[in-house]
Amino acid sequence: MRNESAHHHPDLQSVLAYLLSSGGKRIRPTVALLTGGMLGAEEDPLLYLAAAVELLHTATLVHDDLIDGALLRRGIPTLNARWSPAATVLAGDYIFARAAVSAASTNSVDLMRVFSETLATIVSGEITQLFTSRGTASREDYYRRIYAKTASLFQTSAYCAALLSPVDEPVMDAMKTFGYNLGMAFQIVDDILDFTGEQATVGKPVASDLRMGLVTLPAIYYAERHPDDADMQLVLNGVYDDEVAMPRLIDSIRESGAVQQAMDEAREFVARGLEVISGLPENAEHAALEDLAAYIVDREV
Amino acid sequence: MRNESAHHHPDLQSVLAYLLSSGGKRIRPTVALLTGGMLGAEEDPLLYLAAAVELLHTATLVHDDLIDGALLRRGIPTLNARWSPAATVLAGDYIFARAAVSAASTNSVDLMRVFSETLATIVSGEITQLFTSRGTASREDYYRRIYAKTASLFQTSAYCAALLSPVDEPVMDAMKTFGYNLGMAFQIVDDILDFTGEQATVGKPVASDLRMGLVTLPAIYYAERHPDDADMQLVLNGVYDDEVAMPRLIDSIRESGAVQQAMDEAREFVARGLEVISGLPENAEHAALEDLAAYIVDREV
């Protein structure tokens, strides 16, 4: 990924180096690499896909952080905390462009189409979130939101790796379903960790989503079980800055069965994902995908 | 282009409708359509290319206007004057995604690669401009800048249309050269009109570029001919808000031969462009491309 920008503005190289050195779990490209490895994809196109997926993800994060005004990501300063907003917009655009170049290097026009549509899905989801009033607790909205935000790119990572492999359409569809389920589980667990993690570990306040009026699965389950909870009603009515009610509500959710219920659901998604790949080649990559799926629901942060 | 966004957020459809109804010359898709028409490209992929080119151009304008804080474009309010900066970033991203989907619909992986690299070139050019100190008067820098900003997408419009046509590589290369030369001429004339146009017609103050320290071809020629002009020296030393020197300098440039010299150069670019296509099929589209080239140097605004 770093070599790709060699002929452009030197500041762009330093930006890419900075972003790529900042770590992150690189879970999306790992899904692509393991899927392609399991199914016998050629190495070069697969590497281009993996780079494209990670670059696309990085570009959306760069613009997201700008929009949210976030100053830290993965514990280090975000681009917009170091650069001007103008430069951050352009840096994100540039990373989109590099992602597209990398996707084109796979030489698969089907892959390019899926990849472009995924970007449209992710951005459309963000715009919907921007314009939707906060404080709604519909599970349907929640699934739609985390599909656009996270599961769509997991799905694309696995599906596009299958597109690059010598396999039939049913296997491609299976990998699509696998990626989708893994991604849904991943985001649900992220949303659970927002409740259960401690500020020192996560690097942001407990229940930071809820504090901004973003109702995720644990809170949705809690609201369903406690329809008369006054603190929850406050949030659902758009008040989420009450300094007494909010911490009390967060404690209630943390101590309720809602967190466990959400975790059970994440495990169901993982189980569905593993089921669809159960008939596929039993090789090292298959085993690693199973490990990855287990990691997604068992990780601490 | 409007149909493409049907399944996404309704606000996105209204944004696209708004942007696409706001006019503009649509000169880039016209270059693509006429080139493809001249060379016998299939209609459907050619239309997808034309849409992709215009969408890419529109997306870069949306982010540009945000960065410049521009409130008017083509005489009507820009997106960022009506929407929040956050929504404007995302709207631009979404239009990039639609451009990529449209490009993928041509089913040409070569086209996708050229298209993605063009986006990288445009954005890299903008970043360079953002980080380069203003008030330099090198022709080399100027050519590099207008290539990235304008000529690269003209080049891609003509070249990609040739990629979709039943022609050999020499013809593709000729169309690339044609698009390049047309684009260089187009931007030089734009920069001339910034000096010669009247505020009422152009919708912005005369010499708006120079007033922001951006030295374009007429000013470069003027500086070369009058190396000791004190007002020009002021600009080259980074002072371009002097309320006496700036209007005086603008008048000097307008009254000098520098404008004509720049126009001569634009005509040379057009001539070089027309020369490379002189051996190609003499059909209606070829004639229309010649008219378009003439229009580029003869237009008023």
C-alpha cells in the first residue's frame, strides 16, 4: 500500500505512512486474504483486493473522524487533529482514489463494481445517520445501520476474494453470507464493548454512543424489556445530556441482561456464518477463519 | 445519472438532482461522447463513461467548494452553502462512489484503472496546491497544476472513449494527446477570462485568482516581461492584499500583451490537439470535436 503513492505529493506519502503505521486490527483484509487462501485465489490479485479493502476502510475513517471532530483514533491523533480540515478532506479523497486503483489492479470488473457499490452503501448509511434524528430504538434501523457501516465491507471482503477464486456461484454466495454475518457480529460486539469496556482501556467514555444519542443493540434490548424506564424514555425523547439520568441509565443497562442478550445474538451471527462455510475446503485458512470468527465474539477490545 | 441513486437515501437523490440541474457546460462528457461517436464505440458503455466523467468532476467540485468556502458555483448556491460541512463531505464521497459504479458499468478494467488514477492525480494536485506557498510564477508549476486540475480529466474523457472503441493503440494514444491539449487550452482560457471578464458576467471579482495569490498564465507572462514591476514583486513576495497595488497590477496585466500571449498559447494547444486527430474518420462527430475545440478558445465565459 505504501509503494502505491510514490509518484504523488510527498505529504501524501507521509500521511499514508502515518495512517498505515497506526495499526488497527486489519480484520477486513484478513478476511479477504483467508477467504482467498481457502478457495485458491491467485496471490497478486488477492493482495490488491486486501489493500483496496483496508484503504477504503481507512478513507472512510478519515472523513468520519473529520465529521465527528474526533481527535483520537486507535489511541493516536487523527489526521484532522494534526492537519487542517481541507487537507483531511483531500487526504480521504486521495485514499479513496488509491483504493480504487488497487481494486482495478485485480483486473476483475465484477470486483470493481461490487467494490464501488460498497462505497456507495457505506456513505449512504453515514448520510442517513447524519439526517436521522437520534434516540430511536428500532432493531430494524439498527441492523440497517450496522450493515451499511460495517457488515457491507466484511461481506465485500469475503465475496470479492471468492470472485478472484476458481469457485462456482454458490460458493461465492456462501462467502458473501459468511462475510455479512461476521461483519454484523463484529459491529454488535463493538457496540457491546462500548458499554462494558472501561474508559482507560477503550480510550473513550463508557457508552459514548448512547451519550451522543446513538442507541445500539444493548440499549435497544434494555428499552424493549423496560418500556417504562424513565431514564430510557428521556433518551428516546431526544434528551441524552442529563447528568443524573444518563450515568444511571448506563449502569442499568450494564447490570441488566441486555448485554448478554446482545452477545448471544452476535454469537448467532457467527454461528450462521460458520455454518455456510462448513462444506468448504478444510485447510489451514479455513481453520484460521474459524479462529477469526471466535476472536470476533471473544475479544476484549 | 439521476436514476443511479434510486435505492439510496432520499436526500442524496435531491442532492444529485440539485447538482445535475445546476447546469455547467458538461464539456468533459461531451468530449467523451463525441470521441466515442467518432471512433464507433458502443453506445451503452460510452454513456456510462460520460456519466462517470461528469460525476467525478462534480464530486471534486463539491469538495473543492467546501475547502474554498465558496458559496456560489455557476451562479447558484454551492452545496456547502446549503448543507452542513459534514453532509457536504459525505455528498462528495457519495458522488465519487456513483462515478466509480458508473465507470465499472463500462465493463472495461483498463478504463477503471485509468479513471481511478485520474482521481488520484486530481486530488494529489489539489493537495500540492494547498501546501505550496502562493505567489510563485513558474510556467512549469503552472502547467503541472492545470494538468492535474483540468487537462487530466479531459485526457481521460477522450482516452477512455477510445478504449471503448474498436481502434488500435496509436489511435488511443492520439485521443489521449487530443484530450490533454484540449484540457490545457480550456484551463488557460478559463484563467484568461478571470482577467478579462467583468464581475457582473463571471459572478466573481476580476482576477479572483491573483487576489488569492494564485499566479496564472497571463500574470506569469506579465512577470516575465516586467521583472522589475514593483506591484508584481509584491505578489511574488507573498503580499496580495494591498488595496492600491493589486488593482493597479490587475489593470497593468489586462492592458499588457500578456493576455494575448496566453491566448496565443491556448490556440497552440488546440492546434496540436486537432493535428493529432486529423487522420481520423471524417464524420459528424469529428466535425463537432473541431467545433468544440474552436468554442474552447472563442467562448466569452
